[in-house]
Amino acid sequence: MLRYILSLSLILATTLTWAQKTDEELSKEEKKLANRGNPGLAVGIDLAPFITHFFADERFGVEANARLTLNRKWQVAAELGYENVDINNTKMEYTSNGSFIRAGVDYNVFKVEEIGNNDNILLGVRYGIAVQEHDCPRYTIEEGYWGPANGSIGTSTVGSHWAEFVFGLRSEVLKNIYMGWSVRVRSIINVGKDNELEPYSIPGYGRRDRPTNLSFTYTLEYQIPFKKRN
């Protein structure tokens, strides 16, 4: 009888040990899958330019973005857009049309050990380049003693470079559909020389009279996953 009790105890102990190891292995596998994240290529649109146009109707732009998620931590991002500025008041007429591109990387600081949670808290950097054509068909300089001076400046092309730092949140609201927002701090690096006319606004950067700009994005993206999710 004792022999049967010992045999049963040994089988039970072996079973419990195997089950415990299996749970530990599954836990490690879950953590590995969670850390892998959801690699894929996302394409989307920034809704912020449409919001900006509502408050500043002299500016209109469109912006698309692409994001390559390598793993849970690292993402490569690029943003491409167009902006038009048209100002017409008593002091001047000014028009600008230009395109821009920004590229950089984001690092996800959000720690998660749950499979299927694809939320992101992102810290990143971008390098931006813009090329625009602008002109000033009419301007008036008020001068109390000599009286107002009128003139015009023809069309010219100017290129600009800047760097920006990014803080943003991004979340999967539906399967493979992401929404997110970011705050950008942009600092100008170089503006091409134009002897007569400096840009009023740089596409993708903002007002030129500010060496540092604060802006925001509000994006809607669709991500094409690299692997089918279980």
C-alpha cells in the first residue's frame, strides 16, 4: 500500500513541476511576443492642418505620413506635405507655395507585458526640409515724415532646414487602425538667402519670425502588419 502511495505522490509532484515550468515558459513567451510589438508599415494623414485652417484661413496645407514599426521600441517615421499661404491686407499682398518632408525616428517608452496592447508613448526627433516659391506683389511701408512707400517683390525660390523634437501618444483604436497626437518643438537651422524677401511662413515649420516654433499633429493611420496576428 505504501508503495502505491509513494508512486502516486511521485506522479503528482512530477505533474505539478511540469505544469509550473509550462506556465513559466508561457510567461516568457508572452513577454517575448509583447516586446516584439506589432511590426508593420502604417500610412496615414495629419488632420491638424485642417484645424489650423479653421483658425487661420490664410494658411492651407495637407500632410501625409508613413511609419515603419520595427519592434516594440523603435519606429522610423516620415512626413510629406504641401502648404499654401495667401495674405492680402492693407499693408501687403504675399503668396507662398511649397512642399516639405520630415524624417526621423521615434522611441516608445511605454512598457507593457500584455499581448495585443499596441499603445505607444513616443519620444522622437525629425529633420525637416522645405522648398517654396513666394512673392510680394504689393507692400506699403508707413513713414510719418516722408509718407508711405509702396513697392513689390517678384517671385523667388527659397529652401529651409530645421530640427524638431517630438512627444506623442499613439493607440490602436480598431484592428490595424491607429490614432495619435504629438507636440513638436521646432528649431530653425538654416534659411536660404533671399536678398529681397524672407519667408513669412515656412511649409512644415511655421512662422519664420520665430527661431523656435511649437506645433501639434493629430494623425489617423492604417497599419499593414508584417505577420498575421494570432
